[in-house]
Amino acid sequence: MQQRTYDFLAKLKVPMLTFGGELMGEAVEMVVDDLNSHRFMSMRDIEASLADKFNCSPGVADRRMRYALDMAEYRSGGVNVELENLKSTYDIKVLSLKKFLYAAGRSLMTEVGVGNDRG
């Protein structure tokens, strides 16, 4: 996982020193690569790829990432302003893991200017 991805997710209060945080970082980087290639991965494909890379089952990858997102959203010690800004930027009413990954990927691309075709 690249340092910019780590820093970005840490700013969103994703617990990066956990297995779920590491999985989340790799998943966001996969999403960024897909967005740059104008592709779209299903959660099943993301989880299968993570399972292969980290030698775990897709179900474990899914549960660990969901737990990391839960910690960022509800257990971060108050209102998570950065996460709320991400949700409002992409008009997300109900945050799911897939919505988070794609919003984080788009935001990371915009923040660092990677693959941003809009100018």
C-alpha cells in the first residue's frame, strides 16, 4: 500500500494498524486502478483478489474491512468530520463498504491529481 493511501485512510480514521485497515488500503488502491482504467469491480472480485493476496478467505476479507469501516464511522470517538465530508461530497446517505471504497478512491484521485480527467 502506498503512503498516500495510508495517510488518506488514516485521516478518515480507518484503523490502519489492523488487518482490516491493511485490506482497506489495498482495496482502495485496486479501485483507483480500476477507475483510472475506466473499469468497475464488484465486491466479490475485490474480496477474491484480496483473499489471494493475503492468503485468507473472501469472507474474512469482507468482515475485516466492514469492521474497519465500522470503527471509522461509529467508534472513532465522536463525529468523524472527514468521513462525513466524504459522504456529503459524494451524496452518500447510507454508507456501505462498496460506496466507501469507490468514494475514497475518487477522493484520493482528486486529492493527489492522479488520473483526474476533469481538468
